[in-house]
Amino acid sequence: MPRTSASPPTADSAAPAGPSADSALTHGLKQRHLSMIALGGVIGAGLFVGSGAGIAAAGPSIIIAYAISGLLVMMVMRMLGEMSAANPASGSFSVHAERAIGPWAGFTAGWSFWFLLCVAVGLEGIGAAQIVSGWLPGTPEWAWVALFMVIFLGTNLAAVKNFGEFEFWFAALKVIAITLFLVLGLLAIFGVLPDTDAPGLSNLTGDGGFLPKGMDGFIIGLLASVFAYGGLETVTIAAAESENPVQGVAKAVRTAMWRIAVFYIGSMAVIVTLVPWDDPKVAEVGPFYAMLDHLGIGSAAQIMNVVILIALLSAMNANIYGASRMARSLVARGQGPSVLGKISSGVPRNAVMFSSVFGFLCVLLSYWRPDDVFPWLLNMIGAVILVVWIFIAVSQLILRRRNEREAPETLVVRMWFFPVGTIVALAAMVGIFLLMLRQPDTRDQLLATGALTVVLIGLGLLRQRRRGNDGTGDGTGTGDGTGTAAEVPAQRQR
């Protein structure tokens, strides 16, 4: 039977209350928090730093590369938004995969994403520490990472509204910074900025043309652009703890298109129009620094260091939050050690602690085993986001039909051109996998991620068999033994 309400409850609130008032997550995030998390989530260190390698490889055609990968990300977010608006849950796509495909799929998608976030926390901490150590020579990088970890551990152990406030201001600073860059760039392009001449199309068509390194260079730039979009998924995790999860997800997803177009595609267009694509500074110190330096803006390096530091710290905070909520959701569905599912004052504190400690362990490994174990970890997370996107697409194909049949009123967000749009997106993901196999630099990442995925699938199937689950994904998990509700409400009446 379909639901009778047009605003479905979150998965956390849909289940019976536990033994105490602290047995469920709170709804402490306001709409302004969620809006800014969605806005700032697309502005990460990957945009400010990682895009330089893409420009160096693809030249001006990086604009097309970011447009293609951006369209794919928009489609993924639309699919995820459709499912999250219909069934908000802090486990997001892991919950949807379990409902659509089976518990093994939720297990694989959830723990692989948790692993990705925890390793990313370590990488972001290292990057932030390197910047601060440059300002204060002689101070150990690991100590700065530890300090950042303690700060964000405290933020995430407190009420979720504290996380929301941190991310609100972090995101606001990032948005202001990139907006200023774009305004300065456009003024320079049109020759309005003092002491600058309009470049016209010289940097787009000269020095090798629009495609200076041919299709091989374009493919490298395309692969670099795909992985620069990580972080968008956090908003669907955070939505489950907002005041109005359905409205929050719907608004965030519907505005994703212009955010991606302005911040990513717009930035690349401005940079390659102003700065020669083969300027060594683009790859060495980053395209945004290269643009500021090209415009003769003093202290460009320090300005960029401050902006990148903010982006890294924001990502650390958001990833600790996302990892802890994903771990708690998995445990609530019987997919992990029950101790991680304990909720205290509306916060999964054990999951926060565990995720943070694992992230700091990755940092220590970068110092202890920099030549073997740490590169192995980096390779394993190389293509995890693509694995997650495939689970999202397959889940949406299945759940869309089910919701149309059983609860059409929950489809407040709909995937474009369904089912053709979803199938095209899936084909594009498979195409990216094939391109990764073709490139020596990404082949090892793909194989390592594939090994991780196979291991998780095996563990998920083994757990499913031991629990006697028939694999239909109808969400009959019993929770974590602390009064925490299973996050997969049984929506189908058989």
C-alpha cells in the first residue's frame, strides 16, 4: 500500500522509539546550514589544486571535459536526490542500495564510501598541515594534523548544529573566494580591470589550438575532472538531520546544475582564457594562483594558501561527519559492530571517534610506510566514487518503478528522461572505467579499487547468508541493540 502522506518520515524517525530519548539522531540542521553545505560541497581542494593537472593535460579543452563530467555528476545527484527525497536517511545511497538490490549492496556501497571518507580525512589533514608548517617552519606536520583532528572531533562529538555552523561559515568563505576570482577574471577578460589587456581568444586557439595534446590529453583531463567533484553526496547524508529533510534535499538537488556550471565549468573557462594552458605555474602551484599572478595581484601565493586551507579544513569536517553517519547507519541495519551504533545526545559519538582515529591512522601511515602501505591505500580509494555512482544508478532504476507503483506521492524530485537518462549515465560510468584501464596512471587505481569492492561484496554476501536474509532488500534490519531504528523502512506490502 502507498503511504498516505506526501512528506515521508526520515528512516530514523520512522521506527519505534528506543529505551531513551537519545536513541535517535536529532534534526538540528537548519535550512540555511543545508543550503550552504550543498553550495560549498562543490568547492573543494580538488577544484583549487587538482584541476591544474587536468588543464596541463587537456589544454583549453578542459572546459569540455568539465562540462561532460559535470553533466554526469548532475545526473547522479538527480538520481540520488530522487531517492533521498522519497526516503531521507543518514545512510543515503547505502540505504537505497539495500532497499533496491539487497543487504550486500548496502554493505558494499556504505563501507567503501566510509573507507574513502576516512582516507580523505587523512589526506586533507596532511595538506592543511603542510600549508601551516610553511607559515611556521620547524613545526611538525603530524602535530598540526592532530590539532585539526581534535578540533573537528570536538565539533562532531557535540550537537549536529555545531557541525552545521562550522560548515556554514567554511562554505560561505569558499563561495566568497571563488566568486571574487570569477569576477576578477571576467573583468580581465573584457579588459575592464586596470592595467590588463583583454586576451580575446588567443589562449584558447593559439599554442596548439583548443585540443593541443589530442584525444589522449583530453581523456586525461576528463578523468581528472570526474574525480574533482567528490563531496556532493554529503548533502543527502546531512539532510536526514535537517528540519525538513524532503524540502532540503529537493532544493539542494535542483540547484546543483547552476552550482556546477558556475563554479567548475565557469572557473575553467575563465582560467584558460586568461592564462596560457602550458604556463608551468598552472600545474606546479595551481591554476587559481597562476591566474592571480598573471593579473599582477600581489601575495597571490598566500591568498591561495588561505583559500586552500579553508577548503581542506571544511572537507575534513564534512568527511568526519559523513563517515560517522554512514557507519552509524550501517550498524543500525546490522551491517557492522553494534558498538558504533550507540547514540548519545543525538550524536553517534563512537562512530565519530572510530572514523577520526582511522583517518589519523592513515596520516601516521603516510609517515611510517610512505612507499608501500600508504600508496596502496590511495590506490584503493582511487575509483570508489565511481563504484558508489553505479550503485546509485542501479538503485534508482529499481526504486523509481517501485515508488511509481506503491508511493508516487514521494517522488517530489524526478530523474530526467527516465529510464533513458539513468541508462545513459550508467553507460558513461562504464566508459570511464574503460578509459581508466587504458591509462597507465589510473589502471592501478582501478584494479586496487576493484579488489576492495570484490572483498566487500564477498563479506556482504557472507553476512547476508549468515543472517538468513533472502536478499530482497526490503529493509527488515533490526537495528543496533541500542534503540536505534533500522534505516530501511519496509515500504512494500507483500
